[in-house]
Amino acid sequence: LVAFALCDNARFEGEKVFRLKPVFDEHVTLIRDLANSIEVDFWRPESSQLVTIDIDVDIRVPAIYLDMVYTLLQQSDMEHEVLIEDLQSAVDAEADLKPSPRAHSYTKYNNLDKVQSWIASISSSNPDLISKQVIGNTYEGRPMTVLKLGKKSSSTKPAIFMDCGIHAREWISPAFCQWFVKEALSTYGSDSQMTSLLNQMDVFVLPVFNIDGYDFTHKSNRMWRKTRSRKSGSSCIGADPNRNFDAGWCSMGASDNPCSDTFCGYTPESEIEVKNVADFIRRNRSIIKAYLTVHSYSQLLLFPYSYTYQLAADHSELMKVAEGASAALRSLYGTTYTSGPGATTIYPAAGGSDDWAYDLGVKYSYTFELRDTGRYGFLLPESQIKPTCEETMLAVKYIAAYVQKNLY
């Protein structure tokens, strides 16, 4: 029975996602007190410590606490709205009603088995343009495979590194990495920009960074965020891989509590997945000219820094490129993105991969926060995969073309 209960899928009947709008210090205190007294899942920002006045706060509240939360909100007069009336209904509605194909599909959220068989088949599909390499294994022993896209060449080419799915529940992110690979291969030879990019540069793509966590969101708990590592003496599982890089590690916007969703880990790179990626980038740091990491949600294009309010040395150039990329993205469906440094644009957060890559010397370091702005949050319907990926391609190609012309 215990074993059965463990693999049973978490259900979210009656749970709601609220958007709170704190405008006074008392509101901020109330939200923090609430987080300390009941189990609240912070969707945005990522923990109660990051709540400040005048930012929207999206939280998921379990059904048993709803009466209490409504009472508190009424007493405090804090403006609020319900973004998601019933979380389980939103989880159920995420998938298209079209029957799920047995095979991999670019417009579905593929589970890990489908992603892994896709990696195997796509990497053997076009040996002149794509190859794969395992950069290490996850905590639970699964291979982390990086796909290398680019025209085969006798000399070393400059490269771009892109990863998706650092946070397990951000399903639109791995969907984008798969889409990118498909587009790169299918438009090479017909799209002049992609052809030029793959002739002159290589693109390393890690389709799913937090593989164990991603698998867990499909099998056990759709709302899981962290890795799945365990440490003897603690009943809490996992760390936040995007707080585990050695960039202002565990200073601001990260937690040293192993049970927190923003737990920074026990030491920098304590998470094997983070260490594998960091080692790969360090080994290739002479050729990697851009680092792109894809998250959701908020519609933002961020660049360093997040662990300090100080501006990056290349701030104005990074901003110019981000604004150009955001304009390219907006040109397709009118989706608006906000650009800027992480700390001031969204909130301070130490230990992030983009800050770490930038400090290592990878100048063009960007974090995408894909659709949407909170209507669906992490549960973006599959019907939005295609438009989201199409518009994001334009931004990624814009950045890639700029990097290609401005190698350093």
C-alpha cells in the first residue's frame, strides 16, 4: 500500500491560484506570515522572502486553507483575484483533447520516455548536422544528453549553449528546445539565417536539464520544481538547480532550508546535474559565446545580474540585444516581453546559471521566461505550444545572428 501511495499522482481538486497585489508593508508581512503558517506554493515570485510591495504575487493555496486565506484577504483589504479557480481542472485542461499520439509530437508535452527516444532518433537522422554526447548522469542515474547542431567542420567552431527545463514544472521550456532542434534541422538549406548560423557556429542543446524532476512531474506531482537528490538526515528532497550555481551562491533570493522550493543546495554545484552542465561549459568555455536558458512563466528576457543590483559590464549591449530580440518575438503574434537585468526586472536571486556563465566569460548570457503572464502559469495549454515556440524562435535567431556577427 505504501509503495502504491508513493507512485500515485498528486491531485489538486479545489486548489486555487491567487494573484495578490500588496501595496503596503502590512500586506507583505501578511503574505510572509501566511507562508510560515500554512503550505503555500509560490508561483511568482518564487518564495515569500522575495515578496515586496507593488509586485504581483501568484500563490497556489490548498483547498483546506481557502476559508482562512479568504478571511485574511478580506480583513487586510489587499487587492486580489483568482487566476485559477480549480487547479485540477487546469491540469486536466492543459493537454489538448486530441488523443495523445503514441509517438513524440512537437505540439504535445512529451514525457521523458518520449523525449529520450526522440533524442536517440533525431541525433541519428542527419549525421552531417547533428550529433549527441552524454555529459554525465543525473542523481537517479539517467543520462544527460547534449545535442550538437552544426555543419560538420574540420576546425573548431564558436558555439551557443542552450538548456531547457531547469525547473521541472515549466513544461513549455523543454517543448521549446525540441522545437528548436526540429526547426534548425528542417530549415537548414532553405532559411538563409539558419543555414549561415549552422555553417559558421555550433549550437549545443540540452533538451531537459532537470531530468529526474521532469519525470517526477509527469508521474507523481505536476507541481514539482526541484531536483530529486536526497541527503541522509533530511526528509526533504532536492534543491533548486537555478540557485545551485557558484554565482553569489545562497546570498539573496535563495533559501538554505532544504525543504524550500528555492533551496540553494548544500554547496555550490552540490546537484550533480548542475555540476555536469558547469563542467561541460567550463571545458568548452573558449568556444561558447552565448548561453541561453529557457524558463517559464512571465514573458521576460533577462540578463545578468540577478545576484546583485550592480549592472553588468556589458549592460547596454545586452539590453540592446534583448530589446531587439523581444521586438522580433512580438512581431509574430504581438506577445510583449519585458527586457532587463534579473535583479531589478523580476527579483534578486543568487546562484543562477546565466549569472554564472556571464562571470565565467560568456558575454551573451540570457534567460527567457516564456508565456504566459499568469492566466495559466505553469499549466500553459498544449494549444499554445506552437505559437509560443514560433515566436521564441524569432528571438533566439535574433540573438544568434547578433552573436555570429559579434564574436569576441
